[in-house]
Amino acid sequence: MGKGVVSAASAMFLVGTLAGVSGLVKDYPVYGGQAVRYLLAAVVLLVMTRAMGLRFVRLTPREWGLLGALSLTGLALFNVCVTESAGAAGPALVGTVLGAVPLALALAGGRPAPRLLAGAGVVVAGATLATGLGSGNLHGLLWALGAFAGEIAFSLLALPLLPKLGAVRVSAYSTALAVPLLTVIGVVREGTDMLRVPTVAEAAGFAYLAFVVTVVAFFLWYTALPQLGPGRAGLFAGLIPVGAIATGAVLGIATPSGYDLLGAGLVVCGILVGLTARRPAPPAPGPVPVPDLAAERT
């Protein structure tokens, strides 16, 4: 479980660092920028797939459906919901709602152990404290709930695909499928202004978002998810605001307050509590049927 813990923690911390670099691309058209981000990431991941000797796997219609739903909800619509919620009510509201992801994933894993549930609750409290409740409004809340659903789908829709495709191919295929989806959304929302030549700072920001927050974080998360299960892996989603706080401090953007540090401490404590919960034992195999030899002779 050690590697899975390190992978999950690193993935969610890296996702949190995007807040620190978002200022570099804040003036670039939102959806065009997301399309560029996922295009760059898809190219890198597909090159990785080829370099690792991973061949294209023929998928069933159901698997294609899962992959398409993952790209639509967990990537494209997730970004739409986060953007619209932040625009309507500020980033604190959507950050607070997404802080409940660990609890939702713990419940989605079946019957969670009491310690896992308690740990997830502490993580949610810490993430909420670190993010701040904000003022909010109904419009922003509805978009935030959409982002919450997308974040859950990002993990749960990938789980059935990972045994067959592995972390690299799930990451590569989902990001590649997200590009045309975000392009369509960008044309509708931003028109012909969705793309322009980025400045040097914007290009650096997109490179970080594509290579670190997408390629590396996606690969680490999808590596950890089947090892830990959704409940335990979900605990580490609480590290997203912690990563944002740490990045802001390192870059000199914001000095963490006492509430920030207390929230980060609660997140770490909640993760430690949740990880001490025992994983449910697999169901015992049923009795092996003994053939009735007398009946077979008749």
C-alpha cells in the first residue's frame, strides 16, 4: 500500500498547485486554454504509451461509453462547472464543495469502515476550513455541485477501465477525448476568440498545467486508485487545498493564515486516521460442488 499512498498524496498535492499558476493564464480564454492544456497532455501521454510498448487495446461498446463519459464529465464538464462556479461566487465556494469528495468516495466504496468514515469526515472539515466557506449564491452552488459530480466521476468511471488499460492509457485516451469536447464548448462560449498566441508567461503556465498537473498527476492518481480503492484514495483529495496553500506560500502569492494551517493539519490527521481502517475482506469462496457420480452413470 506504500506506493499507492505516495502516488495518491503526490497526485492530489500537484492538482492543488494549479491554483498557484492559474494567475499566469488568467487572461487567456478559459475553454480554449483548457483545450490546449489537454491537447499537450494527450500528446505527451500518447508518446509515453508508444515508448512503453503499450499497444492500442480494442474496447467494447460499454468501455467506450465509460471512457467517453469519463472525458465528458470528469474532465470537460468538470472544468466548465469549476469555471462557472468561480465566476458566479468566487473560488471559495467550489473549493468547499469539492472538499466533500473524500466523504463521497468513502461512501461509494461500499460499506466503509468506521475509521475510514471518521477519517474522511476530518479531511472534509480540514479542507473546508483551509478553503474557507465564502459567501456564495445559489447559481454558484449549482455549478459547484456539478463540479463535485464531475470529480466523483473522474475516479469511479475510471475504475472499471484501469485493469484492462492501465493508468497511462486511461490518462491518454481520456485527455485526447476531452480536447474536441472542450473545443466545442470553447466555440460556443468564446467564439473565434477562444485561441490566440500565448505570452511567454502563459506558455509556461500551460506547460506546467499540461505536464505536471495533468500528465504526472493523472498517472499517479490512476496508479493509486486500484491499489487503495476509492475510499482510501479519496482521502487524499483533501490535499488539494493544502497544495494550493503551500504553492501560494512558496511563490509569495499569499501567506497562510492560522485557519489555513489548522485546516491543513486536520487534513493530514484525517488521512492518517482513515488509512488505519482495515480494508474489507474479500467474500469467502462458496463450497465447491461435488459431482454426483452415481447420477452421471445413469
